[in-house]
Amino acid sequence: MQIRRFEAGNMQEALKQVKATLGPEALILSTRSIRDPRHPRRSLLEIVAAVDHEPLLGNRPSVSPGGPRSRGYGRGDSGANWDGGRLQEALLASGLAPGWVQPLLQEMQVKKTLGAGAPPDTVQEQLFHTFSAGVEVTEPGAQGKRAWALVGPTGVGKTTTIAKLAAHFSLKLAKKVTLITVDTYRIGGVEQLKTYGNILGLPLRVATEPNDLKPLVEDLGDDELALIDTAGSSPGNSALLQELKDFLTVSPVIGSHLVLSATTKESDLDSIIDRFGCLPLESYVCTKLDETAELMPLFNQLVPQRRPLSYLTCGQRVPEDLEPATKTRIAQLLIDQIQWN
């Protein structure tokens, strides 16, 4: 096996080097960010790749007069007759985490779906099924006495999502819903939720400390759902996270759900998930899917670790822009991130 190390300014550049040197069958073993020795304030992407046969560098066949054969991929390509190297390149170029790519390819190779002469769309279909199988989804329990607390950093859409959930359960499913807020920090936070409550005809309760919240959730009716709005917290604010934990652990009736925006950088998502992990999280809610074309950073943090997704939102309309997370929906979102021509 030939193992080589490559340095480049970005993933696309690095993949070109790998392909030119080791060929399209090369496998990416690892990636990491390193400091550029010539420019200390800039970073480079380091890729370690390997191939079973001798590398192509210095022994490449001459290019025919018609030019190099195109191996481009995009939405117009059926995916038929793709080999593992080409699919790997497409997945990495889409932003899929390298640590996730290899297990996917290995699983598909075991199923013998990457061989030459595969029927049209087989690669896409098999990748779709592989994604579907790997996605963890859940529908938070809404039967009996339940309270759902939406937590997360500022600006991810917690209050709007609560309004969508409230409208969905009260108007569409005719379930008794109570709104509760513990967000007494944000100016206008209580008034915003109160406005939604007035429009939907739902009561609003305010808890300024944990001892206020406990009776509000424990006195719910036998089939009543409470939706709890919380203050946005910076992942680095340990004191506020502890205060939030004090609120949300006063009763076993309460389940916490972390709201994540698809517009957040992957490094920030990693920090948010890590810090909010101190709370007893039941699921993850993904918002603002309509505000970015790059969804891989979000799903890189959720799918490989099989973190359970419960709801997706993609707009400001209440309650239309809310949908339960399903395996097929998320798999399709992932497939749509890949260029197929």
C-alpha cells in the first residue's frame, strides 16, 4: 500500500492532488488543519491518502488528443458505473466528514453496489438507503402529561419553533397546550410568546425560578402538553447553563430538546452540542434549513453519532414550516448536497 501526505488550501485542491498522484481509487485516511509555515496566520488542510497499487505520479499515461476523460459528477449524472474512488471524491466535496465517508463506502462495498455495470441510479439509491438506515429520528412523547423545553443558543429560532409546535398540536391535533416561559432575560421575550398565545388562544405561564416551574408542569392535565421557552445561552456561559439545568431537572415530566440552526458553522455546532450535553437531552430540532445551501455541517454533527432528530423547520410560517424529522426526508436532504455530474 502506498501512503502519501498532501497539503492544500482547501478540500477541492487537496482532492485534485490526491487524484493526480494516487489515482481515483485512493482512499482518504485522515484530514486535519495545520499551520502554514510560510504564513503563520493562515492554515492549510493536510490529507493523508493511500492506494493499493503504485502511484501514478511520474508514470502517468499521455493524454489523448481529445483531452482528458471527464469524471465530473453532478445532479445530471445517474450515478451508474461509479467506482469507490469517484464516489468518495463526491462525498468529500459535498462537505461530508471524512470519518463518516469511509464507513459509508465500506458498507456499500459489502453490499456489492459499486461494481461496474450497475443499473442506472443504483449508487444513488443505495446511498439513499444507507443514509436512511444511519439516521436516528424520534417523535418526542406527547401522550399523557408532558413538558417539552426547547434549549439552545440565541437566535436559533426557539420561540418561533414553540409557536409552530403549539399551533400544530392545538389546531391540527386538538391537543390541550400550555405555553411556559423561563426566558426573563431577553427584552420582549415574554411579550413575543404572549402574542403567539393570544393568537392561538393558549394560556401563558411565567416561571422566574425553578420552584415556580415545578408546580406548573406537575399540575398539567393528564393529556396536556406544555411547551417551555428558555433563554438563549452562549455555550461558554457555564453559569447560565447550570441555571437552565436547575430549571429543567425539577420534574421528570420535562424533556429537553436542543435547537440547532443550519446556518451555524460546524466548529460552533460542535461546541454547542458539547456544552448543552450537560442537560438531559431527548432530541435535536433543526431550524432554518431554508437559509443555507450547505447542510452537511449540521448533519455531520448529528447523523454519524446517531443523535435523534425530532423536527425540522424551514421558514417563518406558523405552523406550515414545521415537519417531523423522518429517515427518508433527511436522507434526501443529504443526497441533494452531493453534485452528481
